[in-house]
Amino acid sequence: METRVHSSKQEVVISPDSATVLIGERINPTGKKLLAAALVERDMSRVRKLAESQIADGAAMLDVNVGAAGVNEVEVLPMAVKAVMEVTDVPLCIDSANAQALRAALQVYPGKALINSVNGEEASLKRVLPLVKEFGAAVIGLTMDDSGIPCDASSRLAIAHKIVARAEELGIPREDVLIDCLAMAVSADMTAAQVTLESIRRVRAELGANMTLGASNVSFGLPDREAINDIFLAMTITAGVNAPIVNPGSSHKAILISDLLLGHDEFGMNYVTYFRSQNKGA
């Protein structure tokens, strides 16, 4: 199953048979006071810098999120999308829970975007899926619904089925729905990572869908978070995630090694190229 997204100049193909697609997560003001303040002032200089740095670190796509206190998303999200497009041609993942902001951003985006996100809540399905259809976009489906995030894999799988079915009812092809089985903190629930991994495996087996994940949630509240994130990320890629939303500066190497060991890097060229770039002059 291939999910194809594109900007005006570049196409990215997400497929179980291809190398993992790294979606850069850093254009997001959560936990970033300077970025949040800049967005309130409609200063896009930090957005541009974050876009450039993530591309340099190996991102194939970029997530763009401007949700912060004091930010008018309807006006600022399309501004941020335009700012990113000024410095890179990679496809974008447009990230907002505000349907009006999504529409405004999609209207200025000259390509097939990935929308982040829809979930199993009736209100979300009715709000987001028509936009996906109207703009010919792809969409991330979160395995949560009106009851919250289930604690078991079977319930998350059922929500994934529901999202895909509702999308197909609107004429949105299954390959344009990426499923996010949701990573939760193991510091709060020691079974959280196991449930996510089982959910990923079952979604891949039953739906064949391409999958994304914000893997860093798993390490919340624990020391040495990057090490935990990288090992968990490798485990999720083995289970079926092929388009994670992560920090490329800290996770690119783990993704490349995972691809190498899973046979998704012919002759190891992607890993060798990366290794040489990191060890110039050593």
C-alpha cells in the first residue's frame, strides 16, 4: 500500500516496502517558549530556521503546528506553511485540531498535504474527513474516540477500522489514511509500550495501512529520554510504523539503522552516506 504526498516540486512515497519516512516534529510551540512568543508576534523567522535545520538533519517531510496560547491559528497556520515553503520543497504535514485553520492552510498549499489529524470521535470525523476529500489530502487517524484513548489493542484496532471505513464512505482511498496507534508514557503505565506495539502489528496485519507515531511520548517523566525514544522507535518500525513524527536531530540515526537491519536500505547506502556525513574530518 502506497501513500503519496507531494509539494509543488517533491513527492514522498510512504510504503511498507520502502525506507522509513521521517516527519520532522519541531515546528510545534508545545514546550518551546521562544517559538510560541514568535508565533504570537507573527514572526516566522524561527519557523524557517526549524524547517531548514530539520531538513539538514534528514527529515523527508515536516509537521507544521502553531497551536499556542494567544495564537490565531486560522491566520497564523497558513503564514507558517508559506514560511516553510520559502525555504524547502518537502511535502508538509499540516497539524491542527481547528478545521478553519486547516482549511486556511490547505488553501495556500500547492500540493497534496498530510493532515494531522482525525480521530474516532464523531465530531472529528464529521469535521475533518470532508476537508480531506475536498482538498485531495491524506490524513492521520488517531486511535482514540469519544471515550478517550483505549488501554487495549483490540479497542484501538476497532477505532482504526472505523476511521478507515468512514473515510472510504466519502471516497477517500484507504492508502490515504495513515494510522497512529498512540504512544503513551511507560512511567504512568508499564504496559503502555506493549499495547502500542501490539496495536501497530494488528493494524498492519488487518488493514495494511501505513502508520505514523509520535514516539517520544513513551519516555515522558524518565531520565535519558533520547535513549528510550530511539529503542522504542526501532521497535515500532519493526512492528509496522513507517512514517514516524520525531525530532530528526536525535532520531535519524536510529531510523537509518532500523531500515538497514530490516532490509529497507539497499547495500546500506543510506546509512553509509549518513555515517560519512557525520564523520567528516574525523
